[in-house]
Amino acid sequence: MFKIYTKTGDKGGTSLIGGERVPKSHIRIESYGTVDELNSYIGMVNDMAQNEQIGSWLREIQDRLFTVGSVLATAPDKDIKMKLPDLHDADVTWLEQRIDEMNEVLPEMRSFILPGGNLSSSTCHVARCVCRRAERICVFMQEHQEVIPPLVIQYLNRLSDFLFVLARYLSHINNAPEIPWTARI
């Protein structure tokens, strides 16, 4: 029987793929933990949206996020014996195509909009913010000489754009109003 607990992390350490032990406060752990949080929010958006097409898109994204997580969880200087999934340029292109599809039916944006509209749209905005945090962490890693494939950062950047447009699209298909931000002067 597979046990979920190993007790190897009870003192605040964990292993990266490749066997290297690091503290749970290590930036790599923070990065893939944030991607895992993002994946969970995307699951919530999917549950709330209850739309077959959107659900298909979100499951595809969740699969890619597991790929991103495995990249981030891998010790950069270890020779890994197992085959790990990887990202492709086509994954970024796929997001861009979905953004373009949704934008075809959305009204032109004439101002900043406040997150909200309905529960699925609001949750999608939360996912977008978590995605931006994951991207910032990855950029920080890159700036501090942690090995990170540039495609991971590009994918997260495009995914946050996708999630913004999806939030608008969810409001649109649910006939929920977009609330323009009006600056107080």
C-alpha cells in the first residue's frame, strides 16, 4: 500500500527530483508550490465555470502546470535518470490561440476593469494573480543564477494573459457586467 506520508520532511527539508535535499524554504520549493496553488485555483475555476469547452482548455493547462512543476522541482545540476515531460513553444502558441478565440467575442476594453462579475470570473482573477506571483518567483530565480528554462517564464506570462481574458470571457458568457475602474480624482 502506498503511504502519502514519508516523515522525511519532518525537520523542514525535502528532496528535489534528482535527490538533492534542500530546506522547504528554498526558492525552488516556493516556485513549484506556487504553481501547485495556481493549479488548484484553476481547478476551482473549472468547477465553477461548468462549461465543456472551458473545462477542456483548463484541463490542458493543468497538465502543462504539472510539467512546469516538475521542471521547477528538478535539481538543476543532477543527471536525472527518469524521463520528465517538457514544455514546447507550441504550448505558448496554444494559449495565444485561445486568447484570440475569446477576444473575438468580447467587447473592446476601454478602461481597466475591477476583478469580479461572478464567482467563476472572480476566481479566475485570483488564479491570474497567483500565476503572476509564480512568474515573479521564476524571474527572481533566473536573476539569482538558478537554472530555469526561459520557456517556463514565457508560458507563465502568457498563461496570466489567458486567465485575464478568460475572466472577462466568463463574465461575458454568464451575462455578468464588467465593472470599469474609475479613478477618483
